[in-house]
Amino acid sequence: MTSLLPNPDPITIPLVLKLSSFPPPRRLFSLRLRRFTRKSSSVLPLVAVSSLSATAAKPTRWREKPELAESDSISLLNERIRRDLGKRETARPAMDSEEAEKYIHMVKEQQERGLQKLKGIRQGTKAAGDGAFSYKVDPYSLISGDYVVHKKVGIGRFVGIKFDVPKDSSEPLEYVFIEYADGMAKLPLKQASRLLYRYNLPNETKRPRTLSRLSDTSVWERRKTKGKVAIQKMVVDLMELYLHRLRQKRYPYPKNPIMADFAAQFPYNATPDQKQAFLDVEKDLTERETPMDRLICGDVGFGKTEVALRAIFCVVSTGKQAMVLAPTIVLAKQHYDVISERFSLYPHIKVGLLSRFQTKAEKEEYLEMIKTGHLNIIVGTHSLLGSRVVYSNLGLLVVDEEQRFGVKQKEKIASFKTSVDVLTLSATPIPRTLYLALTGFRDASLISTPPPERIPIKTHLSSFRKEKVIEAIKNELDRGGQVFYVLPRIKGLEEVMDFLEEAFPDIDIAMAHGKQYSKQLEETMERFAQGKIKILICTNIVESGLDIQNANTIIIQDVQQFGLAQLYQLRGRVGRADKEAHAYLFYPDKSLLSDQALERLSALEECRELGQGFQLAEKDMGIRGFGTIFGEQQTGDVGNVGIDLFFEMLFESLSKVEELRIFSVPYDLVKIDININPRLPSEYVNYLENPMEIIHEAEKAAEKDMWSLMQFTENLRRQYGKEPYSMEIILKKLYVRRMAADLGVNRIYASGKMVVMKTNMSKKVFKLITDSMTCDVYRSSLIYEGDQIMAELLLELPREQLLNWMFQCLSELHASLPALIKY
């Protein structure tokens, strides 16, 4: 057994043990004490421990003094470990450094492709040296009062651009004037172009909490550092997910000749973008050994479904199953109809729709067919993700409009991505999906070329007036068309119904929303599709799907209550034929709209041309909440620096991610040169029965990893209560050694007031770690020299206090591990 202490002396436990008269404790967790035989008691040089009888009465639960039982430093550390590592510990197996090197190289290539794609999509300038994408603002595009971010000074208010004569010249130069909290700054225009960013926030208000101070940039530096560390943590987390997916293997699908026959049935001429998307998906399936995770981003009606159909055929023709997941039953039914028609020439391929429209008996029959493999293509809503749906041999998951699913469904979808091929279809991808596509963590195919017969949708944005509504509907009905009338809530549908029935008494009008009975909703949609219903008053249940050629006018009331992606999708319900389509967006009164709602609407008007869903989604990133991109915890960090600088820092982090790697050292090679010989109280020894076995278990847990040590300590306290101070010292030494191993520190020793840590850590990693430390005391005391991290204390500490200092300092350093690649 590896000794806890640097010296060979055993832990001193008093020989005189007092037995109390309490019943024996219950065994609440497995420390394997039951299997500890009397023979093994020879580990302890004490007769007392081995002579404890099985019937000896013991206290039900050891308790130290009440004030010591409160949250202590070990508990606080355990909480952080659980928070940081909880989700990933069980999900991601370990990876050796050679394997990691190979995968990191692959990720790097993906990133470079993603950055090149980004430059092709957006117009921007290259940052000096690394070619990273720049979000810097052109000073000429600013108007007085705009908030800006100077990379070195912080947040200020743009005043204007004026000519001024510098002191050492007679030629006037253009200067940018920016107001800060404590004065006005005057920057030469060229310098401003290199260092200024527009300050956008991920929430509705455009006003920053405070302006930065010219006289003290340290506050701004801290805010910027906080944002940088948050970005780095996010990037590493994404990379680990990507590496985990790359490790999954499957055999490439065979290039079947019948694929060409299936493709030949496509009744239209494919656009160049479509052809490229077909090729991309075919290569993913037939040439790669890792599961596909591709985003097909194409505007409504641009042919995304055909890409999915060919992928489905490739997979099911080899005997595997395909699942098509849609956010609404309306869209699921439309997919089912399209797939059934396209696969009608292949009777051996069975297509099924699982929905709430079915009876219990029909559902049970379908579930059995899915389980036995008699159903090849399964179409449905989120019910397909339920535990009752057991697939026989699932090979492909097609997800349509992923942004419409809830958090739990998205997590379930993500769990499929490590084992099956996944194809995501979206006209306006969720910002996170877009970000992954742009940065190469995920492959994307962009279909931006409209079919030749498509005509752009004419968008009208104005305040609501009944006369305008009646005129718009009358114009569409006069040319024999149909109308969508969309509201954000069910509550207002009846009122609109009364208004329209009065205005158009001879026209068939119906309502559709998600709370209707299944059969009623299905019948309404069917009648509208057949042209029997002329005006459909509905909620955004029609946002996805419903390809109705004859419906070419859509009226959207209370547009301020819809998201940008929703509005874009709703507008895409019309304009599917060769007629000019109209989208009327009505708001109650501009004075009632927030800045965010006004910006959202102006962005939609700007994107009137076809094929702009992709660019629109990127606009959306800067307008609506960041919670859907990186999680709510990052929103504050974005607000600290503004969206534009945040994204530039993100791309910078991506381009240099391999530089921030940390290499752990084996636990048994770590030496902690501090001589502590704690004495456990006799009552605690008496209660534990075999303390040396428990300590041995603790050391084995520490040797494995931090998660195991955390679980061990929590279980120990759960069964026996808070340990006495001497036992806490033993545990802290284990934690110090474990954290040192994770941080690449192989030896810690003290010499007078100086504490020295020998490490393999690079200077860049040390800087990131210390920059992110929350405690100024530890951050300011640490310096990096060669292969050592050193700290000079104010005075020479006693051994136990020195161990506590090491524990707290390493806890601070260890908290930065989520921001580092640990392979």
C-alpha cells in the first residue's frame, strides 16, 4: 500500500479505546469493509483495532463539534468538481495522448475549413498574422450615441469623427472621439479601425451597465479575462464532444448502383448547391468511418428534403432503419406523405408514421414493427425519442427544424450523434448549430440557390389596421388563392374569426392550433391543403411544413411576439409556386415595441431576397438571447465585452486551442514533501472499525481520479458524518496530491517561506490559469520560472497550515481545468 505520508511511520492511533453503548451503524455505502478480514488487521501495529468485537456497541454516527460540521473547504471543492465534471464523467472515456494528438489535428483541419467558410459568407478583414475573422467596426458606420468597445480601454460612447491637427504636424488628420466615464478619448482613425468594436448585447437593452474609465483599465482587463476564460471553457467542452464523436466507428455504406436509379426519379433539375449537398452527404455515408453529423441549411422550398431522401435510401437499402424527426405532427404528416410517395416503387421498404392521431392498438403494432425491424423508415414527432420506442437497427436520424425542440429532446438527439448518422435540416439554424457549422466542429452544406421558377416574397411591414387586412385578403382571394392568418397565441383566434366571418361571409374559414383534437386538426389541415378552406386562422403550428402551392399570402399579427427565426419560417409558408407571394407583418404600435423587436423586424425586411435564411440566422445571433447558443451562464460574460468582441475572441481561441493543453502526471509519481503525522481520536477509530482500510480505500480513489475521490469523501461523510480534524488533514493531503497530478505538478516542497511546485505546465497555460483565479491573494503570490511555480509567503507556516495553504491554492488552480485540453 502506498503510504499517505512521506515518512514510513504509521498513523499514530491511541491504544486506549473507549467503547460506547450505542447500536452498530448501518452500512449505507460500499467501502468494502465487510470483506476486510482479521488477517488484514496486521496493517495496523495495534491490537486494539483487530480486537473490536462484532457486537461492540458504537455510536450511530460520528459527530465532530457542530460548528465543524458545516460546509468546509473539502465540501466546497467537491461541489465545484460535481458541477464541472458531473455530466461528462460517465459520458466520455479516457483518451491517451497519442490518440488525442491525431484527433486534435483532425479538429484543427475542421476549424480551418470552418473559418474559410465563414470568410466566404461574411465580409470581414483579416486580423494581423493569424488570418482570424474580424468583427471590428468601420468607424464611418457609427452614429453619434452608439456604444463601442475599445479592445484596450473598454466600453465608451461614440461622439463623432472630426479633423484635428496633431501637435507634431501641420496636416489635419481624422480622429474618432469617444466618451468614457472620466473623460473624452481622441483616437486617430486608423488606430480606431484596428481596435474598435460595436457594443451589442444579447438582451433587449443596448445600454451597458457602466462606461469604462480611461484612468483605470484594470476593471476592463478583468472583464475581458473573464470573457476569455468562459470562451476557452466552452471551446474545450465542444472539442471534447467532437473528439468523442470522432472515436466512434462504423463501416462505410456501400456505393449501391440502385442509388442512381433512385436519384433519377427526382422530377426537377438540381441546382448547383443541391448537387454539392448530394455529394457531401454521399461522401459522409460511403467514404467515412465516423458517423455523419451534417447540417443542411437551405431556404424553404430549396430542396433540403431531397437531400434527406437520398440519405435515407442509402441507409435503408442496406437493411438499417431511418428515423425522421419533426417538431410538429403537421410537418411529420407532410414528411410521411412525401416519403411514402417517393418510396412507393420499393414495396419492400416499409414507411410508418407514429403520431398522437393513432389509436392505442395502432401504436402498439407500430412499436412492435420498429422493434422487430419490419418498419424501415419511421416518421414522427418527439415521441420517437421516448423509452418505449426500441429500434432494431437504427442507422440514420434526420432532424427537421431542430430549433423547435425542447432542451430534453435536444439532449436526446445529441445522444444519438455518437452512434448513428445524423442529418439536420434547417432554413434558419439555431445559432449554436450555425456556430458549430461555421467553425468546423460540424459539417454543413449550404443550399442558397433558389429554384429557377421561384419569385421573391414581397414583405409588407406596418401597424395593424383592419382595412389593410381586408384589402390584402381580398387581393389574394380575387386571384383564386388561399391565405394564412397567424397569431402568436390561441387566445385571439376567436376574435379574428368573428372579424373575418363578418368581412367575408361567403368564404370558408377555419382555425388550427395545437390544442385541438387530433382528428379535427388533421381534417382541417387536409381540407386547407385540398383548397376547400380559403382562410386558415392559426398559431405558429404552421411554422414548419405545409407546402401548399396555392397559399400565397400570409398575414402575421403581433409580429413583435415572434422570434426572428419563427418569422422567417412563417413567411416561407408562401411563395412556393410561380405566383408573387405577399407577407404582411402587422404590429400594434411602434411606440410599444422594444428595440430588439424593431431590430428583428428591420433585419427581416433587409432579407427579402431568397436564400438569405443563413445570413439571417447570423443576424439573429446578435439580436436574441445568447442562452440558446452557449447556455445561460455565458450570457453575462458576453455582456461584459459585447457580442462582436466576444466572437472575435472565440475565433482566436479556436485557432490556438492546441496551445492550451495540460499534461497530467501519474498520481504515484507526485511527491508532497511535508511531514504531517495526524492522530485520530480514539472514539473515531473505535467507530470506524478498520481505519487503515478506509484510508487505503481513500488512497485508491485518489489514485484513480478526482471524481472518485470526491465520491469517496461524500460517501464517507454520508455514513459517518463529518470527520475529525486529523482525518480531514489526511483527506486534504490526498486532494493536494490528486490536484497536483491533474495540473502536471510532480513535486511540492517548502523551503522557509517559499513554496515550490515542479511542473510540466507551459507559460501560456499558467497565464490562463492565473488570469482566471478568483482569489487575488493566491494569484498575486504565484510566479512562473522555468519548470517551477513558486510562491513566497509572508511568513513560514506550521505544517498543517502549510498543507491548508497548498489545498486552497491548488483548488484555485484546479478550477481552471475545464478551460484546458487535458490529453
